Amino acid sequence: MNLGVRWSLHGDGRTPAPGAVVRPDERLSWPRTVGLGAQHVVAMFGASFVAPVLMGLDPNLAIMMSGVATAIFLLATRGTVPSYLGCSLSFVGVAAAIRASGGSSATVTGAVLVVGAVLFLAGLAVRKFGARIIHAAMPPVVTGAVVMLIGFNLAPVTASTYWPQDQWTALLVMLFTGLAVVCLRGFWSRIAIFLGLIFGYGVSWVFDLVFGKIHSMSPAGQVTDHWRLDLSAVSNADWIGLPSFHGPSFEWSAILVALPVVIALIAENAGHVKAVGEMTGKSLDDQLGTAIAADGAASMLSTAVGGPPNTTYSENIGVMAATRVYSTAAYWAAAGFALLFGLCPKFGAVVAAIPGGVLGGITVILYGMIGLLGAQIWINAKVDLRNPLNLVPVAGGLIIGIGNVSLSFTDNFELSGIALGTLVVVVGYHALRALAPTHMKEEPPLAEAGNAEYDRGRGES
């Protein structure tokens, strides 16, 4: 049985020839492969340990389960799709909404586990019926709107929770991170969020030395005098130990808030498979259903033990594009590093000590970038927002999602924010399409229509 864990040596195992590509089933020498794996870990760190902190989950467990998820993905795709699965930022808004309504960490992971199950079933459906069912149910106008409202729904979290803790540090971190994203090149631009965090740690430490304690809202939500950077828990943490586990709890209200993120995850996986296929020069569209199902299965396992959900990481696509090394052996090395980091509580304590002001500066850019990915989907698909069929459901859904509008059905059940906004976009679009005149239904060809294999889209792996 081929599990994709055997690789042929590329050339002499050293530096690839100019213009050469190291294929997924090839590898360089093991020392170089391990080094590339470490580089992939650094690339995913910025987002993968910020996300669990923002979700209120254990960062050690998140890093460890990202290694497990990556191994599951590589085995499921039999080493044909090089990818790292890290903590998904798409669920940060969901976690904030669930906690705001009184939900616990168990409630968050329970809701996300259900999303993972739905994603797994969606992957199986794509394997059986082909990739066109994705476009039929979630055309670009719908997908873009849902991704956008997921990102912009987070704006109040930054404005009311993180930024007020230290506005000047937040401002400096925002400016530095923005400059890093725009001005740095290659690999360094891919880890701009990580560099922004390091910069924020440094600024907070200097401000504590120069100005002393700050009088502002603490992470607990109380206005007190406190240090910006408190590393007291780091010295008390062990070097080696297991992260904290907990079981999920299932509540319908939380599940309904989380379900819309399935749309974003399907879009992320489809985009990743298409991008890697284009870079390697080999179509991977027959693996799309498998990739989606593997992501769902990995997220189910992670959330079942108290970790966050996972998704394919674009940061690691950047590493592959820069190095032209697509070897899945490097990803196995990265998964091994992640497992080791997850077993170091001291590392988790350092992550948990990120000052609120630093998170304020980071999230201003990060949440905005998540939202604008939705606009990028519209641009790439040439969505015409002058068409009322597209404009009306998107306009209503975005305002509801971003403004966190709620609709109460009973004293104990209501829909609001992301869930209600997504429902308005999806149901509204398909209902209006059924009633709209013919000239409004005319659409440009599918973005994937030029790829016959993608149109057939049968997962025969």
C-alpha cells in the first residue's frame, strides 16, 4: 500500500539545478530536508500560535495537534499534496461570539468539531460527485461574502478587547507589521506577523522599563495597574510536559454560529490544491475531495482533545514557491518539530504572555486581511456587484454579519452575526436566483472551466 512515505533522492541531494523543481515524491539529503522542515515550522508559527491564543485555547496543544493533523493529511493524500495544517484563523470570530454568549472552551471545541465533521462529509461528496458541486452550492459571490463577514465580524474584538490594553504599543506594532508585510521580500514577508509579535514583545519590555506599569484594562477586563509584559508564568513552567486536554461540549446555538466557516475552509482547501498544482506543473484536482476530507478528519481529532481546528496554510505555499522544493518529506520533518514544541510547556507560557497591546496591533491587520480575502475571491472570479442578484444578498448579509445583528426566535434561541449573515447570503442568493429574470442569471464561465480534469473532478485516489 502506497502511503507516500518513500522518496527518491533529487540529484545529488544537495542544491537543485537552476530552475529545477524538487517534486513531492523526491527529497534532498536528510540534513537539508530537516532544515526545510524547520523553515516550514517558522513560517506557520506566526498565525498558528496567535490563533489559539485569540480563541482562548492552549497554544501548546495547538502546535502539537498541528503536527498530528499534518501527518494525517500527508497519509490521506498519499504524499501527493505538500501541505502544512495549522490552526485556522477563520474560527477566531466564532470563538469570540461563543464566549461572548457565555460559552466555555469545551463549547468552542464542540462546535468546531461538528464543523470538522461537516467538512469531512463535504470532502467525501466532492470525491463522489466532482468539484462542480462546490460551485453550484457556493458560487464565488457567496463564498467571498462569507469569508469577508467572518473577518470583519472580528473588528469589535480588536476595538474593545485588545487595543485598549495598550494603545501606543498597538499602534507601533500595527505600523511595524504593515511595513514588514509590504517592504520585506520573499520568506521574510511570509513571517511578517511573527516578526510583528517579536517586535511587540521588545516594545512592551522597553516601555515597562522606561514608563513602569500601565493603568489600563487588563486581559481579565478590569482597569488596573499592570505590567505590559508579564513573564512570571514562564519561569514556573516545565521544560517538558503534556499540554492540557479537555473534552468537547455540544450546544446547538454555538454549532449554528460555527457552521458557516465550512464555506471558508472549503475555499481555502480548493485554493491550496489549485496553487500547489500550478507550482508543481501537475494537476492535483483529483485530490481535492481527499484534501478537504483529510482536513475535516484532522480538525475532528484535534478538537476532540481540546485543540483548535486546522486548515492548509498559505504561508507554507510561500516557502515552497521561494525554495522550489515541494518534497513532502520536509513536511514530515515539520510535523515532527511541531510535536516536540507541543511537549514544551515553557514555550506555551511564552506564547500565553503575549501582551494585549501587541495583539491589538497584530489583529488590526490580521482581521482586515482575512476579510479582504473575500474581496479577492470576488475579483478573481470577476463577480459583478452591479447585478442586483449578487448585490442584494451580499449587502444584507454583510451588514448583519459585521454589525452582529441578531434575530430572536425564542427566549433561548437566536441567530446573530456570522451565522445569520451567512444564512442571509446563501439562502438569499439561491432564493433570489430562482425568482430573478433570465438576464440577471447570466454568469461568466467558471474560473476552473479551462481545466477539464477539474470540471470532471472525480477523486480516484
